[in-house]
Amino acid sequence: MMQPEKLTELSDQLKQEIADSEFESANVTLAELIKSLNHLPDNWQKSEQWVTVVAEADKYLTDIQPTLEAEQEKARAAMSKITKSKKGVKAYTK
């Protein structure tokens, strides 16, 4: 059974990874955090601790969404550049 402490731990880990710009690790932690939020125990709303932890995690995810989207866009742009340069190299090496 998922514990509120585990959710807090995941949220804190994600905060640290993003603060350190460790976006690959943050992606893994983010997926775990979202999975945890999607599998909360029944009646979690009746526990003040759960409500507080879920609200904090949800607020943080909302706050960091623009940062994560910007990082994804940078990664897409970098991949696009790499792909284009590979095509250019292939054209010259044929």
C-alpha cells in the first residue's frame, strides 16, 4: 500500500533532480510520481496527511510544467538539428 511519505519522497526527489537539471532522472521520477497519484488508496480524501501531500505534489507539478515543456522543446529542437545534419552528411557522402 502506498504511503503518504513515499509520495512526499518522490516529490522531493523530483524537485532536487529538476533543481540540478537532471532531466533524464526527473523523467523517471515524474513517471513514478504520476503513477502514484493515479493509484492513491481508497478514501485518501479522508486523511488530512494524504490530502496535504497530494495537494503539495499537484501544486509542484503545475508549477514545473512550463519548465518541463521548455526542456522537451529544447530536446526536440536538438534532435531535429541532429537529424537534419545527418541527412546533410548522407547527401554529401553518397
